[in-house]
Amino acid sequence: MRILDIDLDFFLNKIAFWKKGNKRLDEKEYVVWKKDKFIEFLENNCNLSKNNKIKGRIVKKHHEAFYFWRELIEKNELENPFEVVHIDAHADLGLGDFSYKYIMEELLHKPVEKRNDPEMMYEGNYLAFAIANRWINDLTYVTHPKGGNDLLNFHFKDYDVKSGIIQLKKTEKIETEIKNVKILDLEPEVPFKLISGKDYIEKGTFDYVVFSISPKYTPKTIDRLIPIVKEYIEEI
């Protein structure tokens, strides 16, 4: 099964990194795409159609996608592992926090069935937690024109972000340089593709879609795109 996972911060002229506080961005500095351009991207790049709506959900913060997927899995409406196409100004794999230590030192020491209510998860790292649950078997990161440089090497095979493979590592306590830490086990490999938004042209279809408003990383003016989003999804 396939999931389209979109953050509305992708549709801005620039990206907010290392954002502090919850105040919304300055709409004069962070300019939202014109509606026609947004519609064109949804239809021509994402292959969405108003006449063939996809089941999905609009969430406030992007890590709510994790709970949406868990809900669908528990209802036997989403088979895992599944493919995710992540269209976002951020990778959401944990760069900038210490969740990688928790994942490597603690979470991956638990049985898979005990990993789906994780600590330390938030909107900037939820994809790493979904991978730790072995929900995702293929991940495509469609990047903002000014993005794509926020990959966390700790989670890639051989610590190499150019490997094209995410492979989480179960380790001992990380007391020294991470590459010197003993690896106790390796998680299943997850193929990873990085592609610029201007080059992304979807030919297939999706089973579910998530749109995140991400108010911490968007101006209030992004909300004008929400009614358009609703024309393409069957909200569940």
C-alpha cells in the first residue's frame, strides 16, 4: 500500500529551520504559493484528482500522521509495511534532537509490538519512529527547492546518507563517538530516495493521504490552501 504524506510548509518560498516557540511565521517573509500553482502541483505532480478522492486526514502537527497510520493498522485498513512519499520542507527523521539515542539505545531493544507508543516523538522525527515500528518499507523524500540537506546519517546504512538505504541500529549505550558504539542488531533495510519537488512526477496512485498544517512552520496565510486540500480527499 502507498501513502502520500504532505506538509504544507513545502508550499512556501523559504524554509524555517530550528524554529523556537509556536508563533506562526511572518507571512511577508514566508510567502505561500498561489492557489493555481498549488492546484497544478497536486494534480500534475501528485496525480490527485477531485473526481477520484483519496481517503485521508488533515492534521495540525505532522507527527499526528503516526497516530493516523497506527489507527488504520489497528483497524486492519492499512497493511504494513507500506510505501510513503513524503513531500515536505523537512525530512522529519530526527535531525536536531536526541531521539536517535532513544531509538538506538532503548526503543529498538523492545519487541516490535511494543514500539508503537514511543517517547520523544514529535513532528520533526516521527518518520524515524514509523520506521522503527517496521511500518515503512520504502520512503521517498520530495524536497523543497531550498531543502534536502537535513538527513540524519546515524539512521542510514553504514552511516552514509548517500547509501540510498535507511537502516536503524540497535546499540549499546552511546557513551562515546557513535560510530564506535557496538551495534547489537540491524533493522530491516528501507530503500530511500531523495528527489526535488520540481522533478517529482507521480504516475501511480495512493491508498491514503495526510496533509499537515504545521502551524509552527507556516504563516497563517497557508490556511487558505486547506479548502483546496479538502476537494481532493475523503476525510476519515
